[in-house]
Amino acid sequence: MPQPPRLTVLGSSEDPLASGADAGDASGAEVVIAICADETAFEPFADGPLPAIAWCAAGGRPRLGPRDRWVSAVAAPGAWRHLPLPVADDHFRERDGGVHWLGEPSERRAEYLARYPAPDGGAPVAVNLRDAEPARLEHRAAAALAAGLVLVSEPLERRRGLEPGLDYVEAEELDDLFAAVEAATRRPQAFERMRLRGRAKAESFRASTLTERAAADLLLELR
């Protein structure tokens, strides 16, 4: 069986590299993967001594060397691959019970909490409210599924293979979202199959799998 490629992964989905990031030490690696906030953060890695993958959360095409490739987490013309931001393997551990709010405090969350009481305890549930119109399948939602949480979310812009009603609960209005959160925390047995399906689907976001596959594809192209 072929050995997986030796990688150096710089940056993370939670803390992507910003402009001016240090290229770091990639000794012993075959491929560098730079998880970047946008195309400007890849500048120090372009046309370096090792082939590199610019895995960008946003932005347009970065400057690339002939052995470099661009992976975009958003729809962007000309990208070598369109793949979600990878979810670190450490996230694939079950979380404690209660409601887990995804993302930073927002006006949408304040609106929700002003209208409804927050459930106290209960089964583990993740609530994904949109920060903008519409909500995206941010890395945070995929990480919640990886942690074995029941995901309750406002409509997502891109589902990346996830099916509402089967892998997660989708709610159009705050009234529906509150009802879903209450039900999922109070009657976890009714959502167990959904929780397990969502956790299984999260494997497609696992960092080790995504990065190794992308690096292997790059090395294959360069042979």
C-alpha cells in the first residue's frame, strides 16, 4: 500500500494564515499546505522549494508557482479544487451536553435570546445562526457535526452533501429554530439517528483525509 505523502500544514481553519505570515520550517515534507484567509496570505509560499497548496477560505486566485495549486473553499473560477476548509481531527470527539452556540455573538443571536429562554442542560445541540444572508456551511457547522452534536441551523448557502431533515435540522424562522432546539435537547432519542448520520457525513471534512488526498493528487500531477 502506498505511503501517504509527507505534509507540512501551516495555519488552520480556526486560525488561517493572514497576509505577512511566516513561511515556517517545512523540512522533511513533500508538500506544503497553507490554509490561508485569502489569496494575499499565500505570497510567502508561492514558487518555494516545495510544491505548495494554497487552501484559501476566501478571495481570488493567489500568485502561484508552476508546482503550486489553489484550493478554494468558496465557488471561485479557476481553482484547482473546490473543497471545504478541513476540520481538525481533534474535533472528532463527542462534546458535553447543552446548547453550543456556533460563531461569535451576533445581532441574530441577541434577537433569539431576547425572544426565547436558552435551554438549560439537556442533550448536546449546536445552533448555527446566520451572520449574514444567507447562512453558509462554515467550518464551525462541520466541526459541530464532527463532535457528535445535533446541528440546528438556519438555511445554508452551500450544503456540501448534507441533507436537511436527515443530517441536521433546518429552520426557516426563529420560532421553528427554537422549537427544534427544545426538542433536540429534551428528546435526544428522537434525534439519535440524525446525530449519527451527521457525524458520519462529517468524515468528508476530516483534515487528515482531505489534506492527504489533495497532496497525493498534486504529487501525482507533478510526476
